[in-house]
Amino acid sequence: MMTHLGESLGIELSIKLINSADWKSNILYPEQFNGKELWVPKEVKPKSFLGKIKALFGSTKIELILTETAKEILG
């Protein structure tokens, strides 16, 4: 399917993150940005008492920040 889509768009598409279990990202198009990250994950530190208790048990909030490359693409 990705091969057919790539041929239709006239670019090479590859699936690089199929086994990724974290917040990795990968820009596919436009082709000159192929392989660069779309966002970077940032852990948000809890401020409330309840949030700090939850964090002790592994419940963390992740914020996805666009990379400079992504901001350039989106204008």
C-alpha cells in the first residue's frame, strides 16, 4: 500500500517506525524533509498534589512539541 501511494505521489515512502513503542515521529512529505522528526515529546511535570501522587505510579503527561522543521513546513 505504501509503495503504491508513493508511486502515485512520485516519491519513495518507507515505514520506519512500525515497531516503535515511544513517541517517535517521521516526516514523509515533502520529500526534502523525509526522515526528519515532526515533533519531540516533553514530559510535563505535575504541579498539583494529586498529579504528583499519580506520577509516583508512572502516570505522566506528555506534551508533543513541533520541531523547527515541522514549523517551517507548516508556515
